Amino acid sequence: MLIGEVARRSGVSARMLRHYESLGLVRPSGRTGSGYREYSGDDIRRIFHIESLRSLGLSLREIGRALDDPGFEPSSLVGDLIGQTRERIAAETELLTRLRRIHAADPGGWEDVLQVVALLQALESKSADARQRAALSSVGEVSVPVEALVEAALSETEPNVAGALRWALARSGDDGTALLAEGLGSPVAAVRERAVRSLAEMPGGEAAERLRDALANTDVVVRRYAALALGTRGVAEAAPTLIDMIVEGRNDTDAADALSMLASDTTTADEIASRLVDRLAHDATEAPARGRLTQALADVPGTRASHALVELSQDGDRAVALTAAYLLHLRDAR
């Protein structure tokens, strides 16, 4: 078969066939009387083998080795190709992510593009100072896409930088709340904590709804941060978790402060006082926890809390009785 017919049937151009011949990959088995290259059936099969190996990403040199070396073992080469392909995919994915984020920033000109690129690079810097400056600079005429801020916030370990990133997210609008909520389901405890702390500083109703959902999270740390944030927002559903925190002695002072803010509503105040009294009466509540619960009653207004303190001033636990009596004295003096 002449070269033109081989090119037509194989889909490999005559020029490429000549290139293969120059490299020694394919040598026509014969020549016609006029001197034209003539390819045998084995030659054509070899051409198809070359094209198949090229489709796997092998170089022409590697193809030559694979076809001509009887001792050649393909498994190691294929393994190398898998590794190279993964690296290439990772690099392309990273580039695609960066391009999407630049596009999301809606730059008005090349200066804006360069500014966004610089901020994105700074957020990934090894320098904590550079990351912090990038976070503080990310809210402006050309802002960093919220997706990049969330990613940075969920991975940041430096407290000052993390605080700057939460500040930036709080000023980015509601777009980041859904992404942060996804972080609450991370298998990594530190990521879940960063997600809920960021949500706690996000304003608006959507963030509050995400925090309400977080009250049922399996991670107790997430529940505690959510309850503290919701308590300061006046969300009564946070009360049970806040009381648990007081009993357990975990951020109990902050929990008591959040309860007092919830108790600004008269109806809620009586409900909180009743919950505190119930926990005080529980057999499993130990003496230190009873003392903290008694102190928490001090900032709960209303007759229910006052009556509870009167009863507690006669409590069998002398420390609780003295604390209740002192708190009653303070309430009367107001």
C-alpha cells in the first residue's frame, strides 16, 4: 500500500508518516519499481499501535522503546503517566479556580485584574503579615471573590489573620454564608470551628438561620459557638445550649452574658429562670455547677428569678445559699 492510501486509511498524514520514518518508528517494508514507499500489513498495524500509544500521552521516544524493546515493562511507564496526568490536572484545576475567581470579581480593566491577582497571591503567602494585609485590603473597589475569602478563612491558623478574614467576610454580604455552612460539615474539627466562628460574625438573617441549624450539629464546639452568637442576637433557641455551657463550665461567663441578653424579654426571662431552676434541682448537677447556675440567675430579671433566689438562699449547700443571699441583696439595691 502506498503512502497516500495509508494516510487516508489511518488518518495519519503523509508528512507525519515520513517523520515516523525519520525517527525509525516505521520503515516501509518495500519500494515500488518507481521507488515509492510501500507499506505492508505489519507496517500498518505498527502505525496503529503508535497512534494508540500516543493517545495515552507517551512521547515518540517512549513509543519506540515500548515497541522495540522485548524486555520493556509498561506498568512502570503507565504509573509515571498517571502521576504526570494527576499533576497536570491539579495544575489546570488550580488555574481554572484562579480564573473563575478573577472573573467573579468583575474587573473593569487590566489594572483591576492585576490587583485581584495580587490579592489572591497574597492570601496564599507564607507570610502571616502579607495574608493579613490582603484580608484587610480585600474589601474595596476591586474586592477578592468571597469564595477565596472563605477558603482562606477555613484554612487559616494564625489568630490575627483569621480575625482579619472574618472581618472581611462580615463585609462581603450573604454570599459567603452558604460556603461557610458547608464548612460545618467538614471531617476536620478545626475547619468546623473556623466555619462557625466566621458565621458568628456574619450579619443578617441568613447567617442566623445557618447558626440555628448549627445548634443541632454533632460537634459540641460548633454548638457552643452558635449558641453564643445566637444568644447575643436574641434567639431563644440558644438557651438550652447556653445553660449546658454554664453547667459544664465551658465559656460559662460568656454563656451567662448571652443568657442575660436573651432575658431582656419578660416571657423569655421567666422561661430561662425556670430552666436554670430545673438544672439546679437535678440530682446530677454537682456543687460547682449549682454555684454557676445560681450566679447566672443574677442577671435574669423578673419575679421567677427573684423567687428562685429566695429559695436558694435557704439551700442546703452553704456556698449556694450565701451566693443567692448576696445576689438578692444586689437586686434589692438596684
